Amino acid sequence: MAEDVTAQVCVVGGGPAGLALGLELARREVRVTVVEQSATNARSFRGESISPDSVWLLDRLGLLPKLRGSFLEMRRMEITDGGRTVLRAEFADFPYPHPYPVELPQPALLSVLAEQAAPFEGFQLLRRATAVELVEAADGTVTGVRCRTPEGDLTVHATLTVAADGRFSKIRELSGLAATKVPLDRDVIWLKLPFPAEWDAATYRVRIRGGQHGLFIPTHPDDVRVGLNIPKGGLKELRAEGISALHRRIDALAPELSETVRTHVKGWTDTSMLDIFTALVPRWHRPGLVLTGDAAHTLSPILGQGVNHAVIDAVTLAPMLAPHFAGGRTPSIPLLDSVLAEFQAVREPSVARSRGLQLRQERMFALEQPWQVRGRQLLYRLVDRSPALKQRILAGAYFQLQGGDGVPGLDLTAPAAAPVPAAATSK
Ligand SMILES: Cc1cc2nc3c(=O)[nH]c(=O)nc-3n(C[C@H](O)[C@H](O)[C@H](O)COP(=O)(O)OP(=O)(O)OC[C@H]3O[C@@H](n4cnc5c(N)ncnc54)[C@H](O)[C@@H]3O)c2cc1C
């Protein structure tokens, strides 16, 4: 028989946004329950690119040393268009404490977040609990969620409910907060292959040929993740041509992988499709409820921005909320609502900047008329020759925080409370 739970904050979703928020609230002595539908951190195919700003954040939060050995540090990015290298960026050239993005499998990140949060007395992670309904007071204020578990239904009562349940957020849908899904022109097919011996494992490779492009991303410990663009909704057509059509796409972009792809990708079950869209959500909150991470702002996978913004949401929101919940206090709903409005106002411009950069990049990749392709190649070469331009473009995705201009209100100076030993807690 499942028992109801009472917390100050209930977070729905134990992904990067939810677990990072749970940890940051627990460190500030806020009683928080994270509700996660999965039994473990093992996840279906997920992006693993973590931007340098997030690496910096993970370091500031004391988590980076615990992740050592679980990630690959990337040193450069190389864009090839029509068989020629048109742009190369050496991340070491960027003057920031953490200039390198890393490739970090999400299960490792989520395990460290959950392990660090677990010893705090006020932290609770409810696994195999799926939020199915919002609980509301007579005036419409959200006061918690009802969850389905293998032991039966339970309710988590909370002053604030946080939707961190990802790009297909059920809580957002239940809340009635409007969201517009904006599909991008193309989808991506992902697959993994053993890493080719002739490549160095510290380079992101973007290969473009006409209107086709592929991302070739080194993946911990020794694979390469390949993301191939296809026309929006074009999977059915491609599938009808058989798996050899996919092999031929690889041949065109990375002939070095021709043999490997035929050995390791024998059917469509060896691939995974990502429907690429961004979600525009004009209002992220209503009384008693706020959206964070992908639920508030789904991004495309270009330049590894999803996890970045999910974690920044968490480290921004936690210090804004904590003073109002300190010492077991319950903030009034209007006060809480004003904090949530401020949270959105602080975070939105930074997300919009990344989204704009991704959309521009996506449009560049999609150009296919010969004159457009020539223009694109020219532009990449121009950027290649100008360190200032390179810096400016990458700063929008990689160095908003470290560049110091991006996220007002972010409080990383507050010392984190020392973990309470697990043995001393009673849950
Ligand atoms: C194929 C693919 C490639 C990507 N590539 C990258 C990349 O390289 N770099 C990058 O930064 N981002 C990438 N992304 C995006 C990235 O995965 C997300 O932006 C990031 O995980 C968002 O974190 P989140 O915590 O908001 O949501 P999620 O990671 O989606 O977490 C949501 C959690 O909520 C749980 N949940 C959902 N509904 C419920 C419910 N009703 N009750 C309880 N629990 C629930 C889910 O099980 C999940 O654990 C990629 C995404 C995909 C799908």
C-alpha cells in the first residue's frame, strides 16, 4: 500500500533538471520529493554532449571530480563541407576556466546527482512513481500531484510543484499552460559505431554535403555517436528503401565508416529517431506550479544545450526559492508566484539566445541549392579566419555563464551545506 507524502517542494521528473534542483534545494535545507517514473537511471538513447558552461557549473557544484573517468573531454570542432574542411575551432583558444565541452553519458550524471542528494535529510527520490494528475485547491492553486506506483496510488502534497518531466511534459499538459511546438525542418537518426582507429577521440566532426549533414561525436568510452539528418517525417520513406539507404548516406559523409556501419547497423532497430522541435512556452508558471528544463523550453540537440539549460534552471531556481522555505516556512502563493515570474524573466533571455543560435545553425545545414552551398562555405571560411567571430558565435552556446553576461541572479557564491551522513537520517 503506497503512502502519501508531504514535502515543501515536489519535483516531477528525475532527469538533469529535476535531480539537480532536488540536490540544490536539499543542500539549502528545503524538504523536496522527486518523483521519477523509471526504476533506474539507465535511459534510452540520449544526447551526452555537455557544454563548457555546464562543465564549469558541475565543477562549481563540486560534482566534476566525482564524474572523472566517466567522460571524454573534447578539444576541437571541425566542419567539413563538400569534402573540404571549412571551419576548425580549437576550444583551448577560448579564454575561460573550462573551455572544453565533454561527452558524458546521462546515467553517470544522474547517478552522481542522486548520490549527492541522497544523504540530505530533506531529500526523497520516489522511483517507479508516475505523476498522473495535479492536485488543486478550490481556487485552482496546485497543491501537489497524484502518482501511480506498483504499490498503488499516492499523493505528494507540496506548496510548490515543479514540472521537470521533459520534452513531452505531462504536467505541462495537465496544467493548461500553453505550449507551441515548433518543428524544425529535419529530424535526426542516431546510431552508435565503434570508434574508427584513424580518428582522434577529441574532435567533434560535422560533415556536410549539399543539404545532408551528419554529426560524428566521440562517445565514452570508445564509440562514435552518429546523428544523420533526414527530412522532417522522412523516416517512413527512408525505411521503405531499406537499411542500405542509410549505409549509403554514411558513405557520402564519412567513407571511413562504410565498412563499420554495414557490420554494426543491420536494421532500423540499431538506430533511434529524434523528432526535432523546440517548444515555446509563453508562461512557465501558475499558482503553486513551475516548469523547468525541457518542459519549459525544449531545444534542439545542436551544440548540446538541453542539459546545459536544465542544470542552469536548477541552480538559478533553488537559491531563489530557498529563503522562502527556510526553517520549514510556507511562503504565500502570491509571493511564490512573484518568485516564479522572476525566475522566468531571468532565464528566458539566455534560453532564447541558445535557441536563436541553434535555429540559425540548423538553417545553414539545410541549404542545398548550389549557390546557397557556396555561400555557406564562404561564410564558414570567413568565420574560420576570424578568431573574434568564432568567439562571438560559440559564446552564445558555450560561454554564456563563464563569459559573465548571461544569467543574472545566478548564485554560486552561497556555500553548499555539508551532506548529512546517510546513517544519521530518517526517511
Ligand atoms: C536523442 C536525443 C539527443 C539529445 N542530444 C543532446 C545533447 O547532446 N546534449 C544535450 O545537452 N541535450 C541533448 N538532448 C536533450 C537532453 O536530453 C534534454 O534537454 C535534457 O535531458 C533535459 O533534461 P530534463 O531533466 O528537463 O528532461 P529529461 O531528461 O527528459 O527528464 C525528464 C524525466 O522525467 C521523467 N518523467 C516524465 N514524465 C513523468 C511523469 N509523468 N512522472 C514521473 N516522471 C516522469 C522521465 O522518466 C525523465 O527521467 C537530446 C535529447 C534526445 C532525445
